[in-house]
Amino acid sequence: MRPWLIIAGLVILRATGPMAQEAVAEFKSDTGTPTTELLVRSTTDIEILAPLLQAFVTANPTIHLRYEQWGSNALYDDSLAACERGSEAADVVFSSGVHQIVDLVNRACATPYRSAATDALPVSRRWRDEIWGITQEPAVIIYNTALVPKGTVPDTRFALLDLMRQPESAFTGKIATYDVEASGLGFLFAFMDSLEATTFGSLLEGFSRLKAVATCCSAEIIDGVAEGRYLIAYNVLGSYVDARPRRDVGVILPRDYTLFLSRTFMIPKQAAHKREAAQLLEFLLSPQGQTMLAEVNLFQRTDRDARPLPDSARRAIPIDPKLLVAMDRHRRQLFVEQWRTTFARERED
Amino acid sequence: MADRSGVAPVTTSLLSRVMVGVLSLLAIGGCVITLAAFAYGRNAARQAYDRLLLGAAQDIAESVDIRSGAPVVDIPVSAFGLLALATDDRIAYAVHGPNGALITGHDRVRQPEPADARSAAPVYFDDAMQGEKARFVTVLRRFTERDFSGTVAVTVGQTLRARHAMAYELTRGAMLVTGLGGLALILSAYLVIRSAMRPLERMAEELTARDPYDLTPMMADGPAEVAVVAHAMNRFMQRLDRQVGAMKNLISDTAHQLRTPVAAIRAQTELALEDDPDQQPQRLERLVRRTRSLGELLDQMLSRALVIHRADNTPPELMDLRDIALRVIEEQDHEVLAPGVEVELVIGDRAVMVMGDEISLCEAVKNMLANALRHGQAPIQVGVGIEDGDAEIWVKDAGEGAPEEVLSRIGQRFERSAASSGNSAGLGLSIVKSVAGALNGSFRMERTESGFRATLALPVDTSGEQP
């Protein structure tokens, strides 16, 4: 048993309000006496990050790490409130809502930090030395290996479109994807799809015709595919699939292009312990941190695959001000309207 | 305290003074260029990024659409792509409706005053963005639709990091080039100035190393200015050398020439004292003759010293040789030397102009005349004329002249025979020769059909010739 599994401080609380954290865990070194409490607010499941965090506090025994797991929208609202209205700020914000964190940085809510490790990051994974993309997680297509014949498994969006064009398809009502209104991540993926390729319109049309299901949560989608309720799910975060391995779930990295999400790390302007926050950043970017992220599938190394993706098909969601468009009220409204129109017919049925 | 005024104070060299001048000029130029480059860089950055800002604002304005009576903004990603070209700058934008209500965007973006917004041209303004300086532009779009009429204002702003970075880059580039150019200029200025100064330096070195008693000429090559100085110094040193030589000669001649007559006078005096009283008048007479002869010798020697001195110290002047001849006759010195002898003056009506020194020439002619009076036979003529392009002043007598061997050594500095015999003819002619030499002329003595003629020939000066 690894020590992180038996840490005394691991307490998981269920969320009680919309603005509150979903779960909390505390990490501290077995030896040594912590003198500083580092408050981390993150969208990542505690279970996934626990080994890393424990390794971090072991290496830095003076730090007592309090980890709060938040929903991405709630975390954005909380951070914005801390920035603009001076409520209590976290020391670290670590979120998969990349566009939200970019917006926070654009609103001057972050603290700059620079080191050799941050400079080594590719330009698409940092901005203004205030926001850093730590992970690399693909948006994948998953399918039920038992129910989908091997020949029909779509490995590109075009194949998926062809599959959805068949008139009396076995896939009717059996395709799932994120509901962009309910899921921040789903919105980001769909939005990036709409910018990335012309296939997006056809995809929406296909979803509409096959009465695809839009649902809120990764867990539900993955379970649905595993149990055969859905045959195919589109734009699922690969790391979640890997985190809950199922026997009958196959994963496809679309070969026309695969979006890669990089969870973003930010030190809020009002953070009380900026030095320790930077230490955590350094740890995550260190070779040890990156290895451990890869172990928990937060850092996808495509070069290990049997059929590696061509470089041209790898589309990292770049951390830059263009993502601010995704935060625009009207743009979002228009996008959501388009989405609703697509899935409305299904509801009418 | 020892008096150290004899030691020249060490002052800065010409090279270092010129270099300091050049360096300060370059430094001033560098400062001016830096300021200009900075102003230029800032301006260029402002223009460049203002265009990006305007492009983004116009992109957004284009995307405004009227749907069911309300403006809807479908923000294009390209607008933010433009703004993202300023990599590290934060962005603010807002779209305001006709009544100033926020349609979409950031609520903290200020809309410019309506007075500014009346014109259709984009309005740029500076404002703060979350406490950081930023640049904004507002673009208006007017709608006149069935269900919507009014103006939509799109305001886009950006912080100034990229502008500052660009201005800095431009300034730095300009400064780098200027700096390199300045270094090259300094280096070449140093080389040029040093090579120009080299002859001066060499002259200084030569002068420093020179023995103070060394009066030989120095090298006079190099540029004109330096050559002039060197020539002047050489002339000066030559004159000094000549004068020192003349002085030495004068002293040695004087000592030499006086020794014999003075010894003779002493001997005569002693004899007069010891001899019979009957012999005394005879002895005294001899003594008087000796003394007179000594006086003449002294006159001659002083006159020669005068001539030599003047030859080096008095610049020659334009004069008429006829005036010289007239003056010599008029002074009537010959009356003392040979009373009763007629001296004829032979001059034409044309001026004979030469460059010369009046006193020296008079001395020379007097000596020639005295020589003729002493050794020649009447009639004696003094004449002036031009012959073979030379101005000549001559003295002629009807005698045979001096024997050949005397002629050949005549005019040498001193002659023992002359001195020992107590007469000063040799010395007198040496004065004539000196004058001829000093005035670039020549002296000759020749026998002619009508007698013996001594001629001082000088180059004619035609420049000042009066018609």
C-alpha cells in the first residue's frame, strides 16, 4: 500500500451548496512539522492527484496542503470574486476550464512567476508567465468494444459522419456527448471543434439526425458506453476514461485531429503563499512530477502508442487570449442556441 | 623651492585634445540619435499596434448583426487573433448600444465621451485596465434597420507591453548600429588623426633628441603645414649657424690681423723710447703711419662684420644701383684717401633696379673705389649699367691691375700678406665678395683695353620696374 492511501488527513466531504467545494483532502508529511498551509482549488479528482500531492508534501515537509475539489464554473466564480471583490483567495487554482483561467489572467487576477522550468514549456502552454498548462489530455471517441463491430469503429470524424449518415442506423439514440450547457469542459471542446474544422456543422447535423444524447458528466458517459446504453461517445476526456478502466470500452484518438487539453495552473494575485504555490508548480513541471502525471494518465504520451498520431493531427488547445472569445456572452449564447436547436428535436420526440 | 620654470609643463598632446573633441562630438551625436531613435521607436510601435487594435475593433463591429430588433455580436476569433499578436498583452473589449448599455464584453471598459463619438472616425484613447496603462480604440457602426436604429460602439483595448517591447527593440537596434558606427568612427578618427599628427610627432621627437648645439637642417618632408614649420626652423638654424660662424671668423680674423700691427707698434714705441733722441721724429712718424694703418684695418674689419651681419638680418629692398654710385661719390670718402684724384661717374638715364641692402652695397662700392684709388691709376670711373641681363656696378682705373696670382686669391677671407704688410686691400675685396654672395651676385676683376675693372654684378629686378 502506498503511503498516500493511508494518510490520516484524507477527508472527503460531499458538496452541499452550488458555490462550495465538492470534496476536500489534506496532505502533510509523515515526518516534519508543517508551518504553512497551502490552499489548492482544483477541478481534478482528489483520487487522481493524491499520489502527486503526497509526494510533494513529502519533499516539502513544511507545507501542509489543503486540496479542495471544485466544479469548473464554481471555481471560476470563486476566483473572480476573490480577485475583484477581495474574498478569500486560494494559493493555487488548477483547472481544466482553460478559457476561464485565461479570462482570469486577462482580468489581471494572477501573479507572474518565471523560472527555467516555465520557460521550457512550449509557448502554447503558457501566457504572460501567469498561467501554465501542466497536463496533456486528449479528447477522444470511446465505443463499446462488444457491441460495435470492429470494421465500423470510426477513427476519424469523417468516418463518424459516414456512420451517422446511414439511414436506419443502429446508432440512433446510442451516441452520447457532453451537454455544453452543463459541462464547461464539453463547451470548451465543442467550441474548439467549431473553430478547428468545418466538420463541426455536419457533426451537429448528424447528432441531430441520430438523436444523440447530450449529458453532463464524464462518469455517466463512460459508464453508459461500458454498459451498452451508448455505443459511441464523442469528445470524452481521455484521462477520465483511463482513470476508470472498463472492460468493454475502446478509446480512439481521431486521426483527422485530436484536441489536447492542458489543465492550467494559476497563482491568484491575492494568494497568501505565493512562494509555496510556485514550489508546487515547480514540482508539477519537474521530471518527477511529469512522470507521476503520466502514471495517472494526466500526461498523454502519444509516442508510446502502436499507431502514434501524426504531428499535424495533434491540436493543443492553446493557452492564449483567443480563448476569451469562448467567454463572450453573446458568442456563448449563439453557440448554445445552435446547440439547443440541434438537440431540441431529440427532446421533442 | 627650486625654480622649475625652465621645465616645460606637461600639457595634453594634440592627438588627445583632438580625440577628446571628436569623442565629445560623437557622444553628443549618440545622445541625440538615441533620443530620436526612442521617439521614433515609440511612435512606430504606437502606430503598428494601434492598427492591430483598430483591425480588431472593426472585425468585431462587422460581426454585429440585428436579430429580432436587438444587436447581436458574434465575436470573431480572428479579432482576438489580431490582438494576440501582441503576445503578452491583456485585452479588454466592450460593445455598447445606442443608450450606452453594455451589449457584451467587459463591464469596466469606459466608453469615450459622446462628443468624441460624434464623428465616424475611430477614437483612440488611453485609459487604465485593472490598474495597468492601456490603449483603447472605439469604432462606431450605425444601423438603420426596420426594427433597430442607432449606433453601436465597439471599444477594444490592450495593455502596452508589446508596444514597449517593440519601442525598446527598435531603440536598441538603432543604438546597436549607432554604437558600432560610433566605434568605427572613433577608430578611424583615431587612425586618421594619428597619421595626420605623425609628422608633427616626428618633428617633436627629432627636436627633443637633437643636441642643442646641432644646427644642421632637419628633415622637412611631410604635409605643407609641417614642412613650412620645418623650413622656417631650418632657415632660422642656418642663419644662426652662419652668424655664429661669422662671429667666430670675425674674432679669429681680428685676433690674427691685429696681432702683427699691434706688435709692430709696440716695437716701434719701444725703439722710440730706447733710441737716440735724433731718431725720434722719424720713429714717431712711422708710429703714426702704423697707427693710421691699424685704424683703417679696424674700419675695414668692422665694416665687413657689418656687411655679414646685414646680409643675414636685413631683408633686401628694391633699389636703384645708380643711387648707390651717386651716394658713394657724394660722400667723398675718396678725398681723404687720395686727395685731388678725380672720380668720374658713368651712369645712364635708365634705372638699374636690384634687390639689395643699401648700406652693404655702399660699403662694397666704397671698398672697390678705395682699392682702385690705392692701387690703380687715374682717371677712375664708377659706373652702373646692365650687361648680359645682369645689373652691374663697376669701378675702373687706367692701371695694369693686380698681378695674376694676387687676382686668383683675392677676396679670400683674409690674407696674411695684406695684414702683415699693414694694408687692407684683401680684406676690402673680401667684403665686396661677401656682399655679392649675400645678394646672389658675383664679383669679378678683369683687365680691359682701357684699364682694370672691378665689377659687382647683381640680378636685375624686373618686378618693380617702372616704365
